[in-house]
Amino acid sequence: MINSLAIVGRLKYTTEDYMIINLNNVNNEECEVKCTMSGELSNRVREYCSVNDIIGVKGHLSTDNGNDTLHIVTEKVTFLTSKQVEGGE
């Protein structure tokens, strides 16, 4: 069985272990998705992304130990919103 996915959404917040991304479902309702990530990837996301930036996430689905909550194990992040440079156009 193949377990891979790619999503695009807005970054809501990030910690050292995971980030929360806002998505719109088929009814155009906002929902949140938890994406876990490694330390190095987490550092890059926190360095280059801000709240409400649009990002793409590639990964696979997993469950937390002890419950049935799904989350995405992040393998790659694509920064789709560029960071504004002070004094730049």
C-alpha cells in the first residue's frame, strides 16, 4: 500500500516538533492539520516561514501512539510565499 500525500495550506503556527496548517475542505470550511517534522526541517520552517505563509507539505499519514488521531509526518516543505525584504520591492 502506498502512503504518501501532498497538501498546500497556510501556516498557523510551528513548534520544535510540529506545525499546524490551515486548509479549506470541499465545503470551503477551514480545518487544521498537524504535521510533525524533524529538528532540522523545523528549524528551516521557523527561519523562513511566518504565520499565514502558504506552504506545500509532502509526507505520509501516521497515527499517534495510544489514540486514533491522524497526523502528517513531513518529509519535505516547499515555501510558496517568499519572505519580504526590508526596503525591497
